[in-house]
Amino acid sequence: HSTTEAQRSAYYVTTPIYYVNDRPHLGHAYTTVAGDVLTRWHRQRGEKVWYLTGTDEHGQKILRTAEANGVTPQEWCDKLVEEAWKPLWQHLNIANDDFIRTTQKRHTDRVQEFVQDLHDKGEIYKGGYSGPYCVGCEEYKLPGELLPGATEDEKLCPIHKRPVEWLEEENYFFRLSAYGPKLLEFYAANPDFIQPATARNEVLRFVEQGLQDLSISRSTFNWGVPLPWDEKHVLYVWVDALQNYITAAGYGSDPARFAELWPASVHLVGKDILRFHAVIWPAMLMAAGLPLPKRVVANGWLMVGGEKMSKSNLTGIAPTDLTSHFGVDAYRYYFLRAIPFGTDGSFSWEDFTARYTSELANDFGNLASRVAAMVGKYFDGALPAATAAGAAEQTVAEGLAKAAETADRKIGEELDFAGGIAAVFEFIKLVNGYLTEQEPWKVAKDTSEEGQARLATVLYTAAEALRATAVLLNPLMPTAAAKLWDSLGAEASLGALADQTIGTVADWGRLPAGSTVTKGDILFPRLEEKPAS
Ligand code: ME8
């Protein structure tokens, strides 16, 4: 990157825009929390960041749900967005900069211009298609991937395990097949475009087999964006949905903003929608002559009983069922810490409880409250200076440097959240070990000048380690980090927690002696007994 480019472009992260046929569950929150931590991390680096999420509101799935509930699809979407989706993101402390809804005019107008442009360029033609369609996926399926159903004629979607429908329609088609070679060339030139490697390999194999043209319109229902040149057709919901990433970024409406945001830095997607993002979307952008996103990163599935947690399988657990027990910070922590990003995983109450108790309450929370209590007890809450630092203190400072470097690389670059969080918690362990070894509560009994200097040094070292920990954990657990920042009295000397940068977090000695340390709220209170179920 040249300096000018780096200054001009923002770190732009997107989530999938979720179908609002139902309420959000743990799976949706998983991707959105990951994106939030990623963007907060880059913000904490001092970069300009833009985080987009939103909702996918067209198509047959939404239409049918609305009909079944006796309301118009727009009414249904408005209700779900306002009553379920937006409140959840607020509850989970998601700091998105925008929320796009595909029924907004700022989106539909631009979508019509985009497809008209492709039509004008000869990328779209009229044809016919018949094949099995899964409304749950909003996708034509290939006969070979279907599972047998209850009768000989019935076939099931491999993801939803529900019967597919046979669709036969006159459609418009996008010349996707022409883009296979160009896509393969692009993947080869940009080996990091699709991550993780398993996802990349899957896409490569798929494209190498040869692509079929893509049906991009439907004429048997009208809940969608009308094709500007043939209003009997609405645009296929996926083609409409993918464009949210550019319509929200100012494509066709705000050139300066679009230049700053596009191409996106990272599209976060579940592995089920990888092909749409890594094949169809790049091909459409190529056809339109627009730059391609820099990365598409696929997360694995949260599983229930060996199947993908899903609304249609009725296995969706509401995030609030867990946050009401563990709290929002612990929730944000648990899923990213417990499941390596990119692989499938499942949630268990026992595992969550165990991690909460040992890692959050004991290792981290107790450390913070012990240090604050000792500074209160021995120094009246005024942080003493480290006048007698030696090798043990050096080890803590070095441990911090290593943790900061590792976390920055793993979270900020590799999206290895579990690895990055582990690095910070290893540092917390190191500080706990340091206190256990130094035994400040014993040193305190030595009233000689030397003894008091050692006591001051040990407590300063622990508090300074906590100062850095608050910064490193702020993107992941903003509430706990803010409480810790507060209890260290850091704001008065160092300013707002949000303004601390990752680049300076390991500069040892930033927290000034004399800071007012108070015993704040307990960061992670003991859990109540599990409610009887
Ligand atoms: O696919 N585990 O919307 P959607 C992990 N509207 N992540 C999960 C999950 C699970 N069990 N279940 C859902 C759509 N997700 C389209 C997207 S984008 C232009 C259009 C997450 O409501 C995961 O990120 O079905 C997945 O990709 C997304 O929710 C799908 O949400």
C-alpha cells in the first residue's frame, strides 16, 4: 500500500445480511460478533474502520413467512428488524456503522442501475430453466447433491433436510459460465482471497468443474426488485442481496465514500454461502468492471445434535438465553475463544460455565480485583512507582510484548480469534504466576525501605499489566475492559480507552504512578446455579 492509498481507504468489514423470516439465533450472532471484534480491533489500532451489517428482505422465503402470518412482507420485515434484529445487535454491543435493508430505496435504486448496466453490456440474456429449488437456501440445487426423501419422488436439500421444489420458469440469465477462467486466474493471483484453505479448495474444485449460467430473475411472484427492462420479473434474491455491500458503501450515490470503502477488506460469511460470495459475487463485479473484495472469510457452523443450528430446523437458540445467565462480555468471549474460527463447533452449557469460571472469573476477574484491593490496602489507592524493578518485572514486560504482537497478528490479520485471545490469556496467566511468586501480601509485612520498594514494584507491575490487558481485551469485551480501565484510574492520565492504540499497548510504563486505583465492580461475578430446566 502506498501511503496515500492507506490514508484514503478504510478497513471495511461486512457480515452476511440475514434473512428476516425469523428471529436471530446463536449462529447469526456468531458471525456478527466476530465482525465486531475484528472491526473494533482495527479501530483500536487507530485505523479508519467501517462495519456493515443488515437484513435480506426479498424472496420467496420472506414472502411465504409473511403470508403465513397474515401480514404484508414489508410489514413483516419492519417488525422483525425493529423488534428482533436491531435490538439484539445493540444488546450484544455490536458497533456497526451502518445497517442496510434490501427494501430501502438507497439499495433498490442502485441495484436496478447495476443490473441495467450488466444488461446493456450484454451480460444478461433471456432463457428458461427448470430444476430443484430449495426455498430455505433460496437456491437452485444440482440433482446430484440432493438427499433421498420420504417417498421416491421426494428429494431433500442437504442443508435444510427439507423437500426441494421443482421450478420451471422463463428467466433472465447472467453469463456466469464465461467467468470461470477469469475467476481461476484471480484466485491464483490472490491466494488469500478465500479463507480458510479448506474453503478456498472447495471453491477451486467447484469452479474448475465449469460454471453454469445463473438464473437471475423470477416471474412467479413479485416480492423483489423489478428488472428495469422487464417489470414482470423480479431479481433473484441473491443477486439483489450481494449488492448490499456496494450500495451501502455509496456505489452510484457517493463516489468519494465509495472510493474510500470499496473494495471491502473482508466479507465474513458462513461456509454455507461461500459460493455466492467467492464465485457469483466476484463474477458480477468483474462484469460490472468493479474491483473485487480483498478477502472472503468463511466461518464454520454452530451445530446442534450434529446438524447446523437453524431456524427452519427449530434448533435456533436465542442469544439472550445465554447472555441473561453469563452476561454479554462472556458471551462475546466464549464462542470466539472456544471454537477455532473456520471450523464447526457446538456450544455446551457445561463448557461455557467451566470457561467462565476458570478463565474469566478466576484468572482475569480475580487478578483485577486482587490488584486493586492491594493498592487500596497498602497504598491508599495511589498507584506507587516501580523503583526496584528487576528480572521478574522484565519477564512480565516481555510477556506483554509477545502477547500484543501475537494477538495483533492473529486477530487483526489472520482472523484467528481463538489464537489471539489465547495469547492475551496466557499473558494473564503469566501475571498471576508473577504475583504467586512475588507474594506481595508477604512482602507487605517487610516494613524496611527495601521491602516497601519491592511491594510498590510488584503492585505497579501488576497494575501496568492490567492497563495493557484492558486495551487488548477492549475489542472483545468492551464492558469489562471499561470497568477495568476505570478501576485503574487510567482515563485521567491516558485518556479514553478507545483512544489507546495496539501499536503502543506494549510500551511498558504507560500507566503513571499516582493513578487513583479503586476497587470497581467485580468483572465476572460468580454464576448463579443453572436454572432448573
Ligand atoms: O444466507 N453457525 O441469510 P441467513 C454459524 N440472506 N453461522 C451461522 C449459522 C450456524 N448454525 N446459522 C447461520 C443468508 N449462520 C443470506 C445472506 S448475504 C449477501 C445474504 C450465519 O439468515 C452465517 O454467517 O440464512 C451464515 O452465512 C448466515 O448466518 C446466514 O444467514
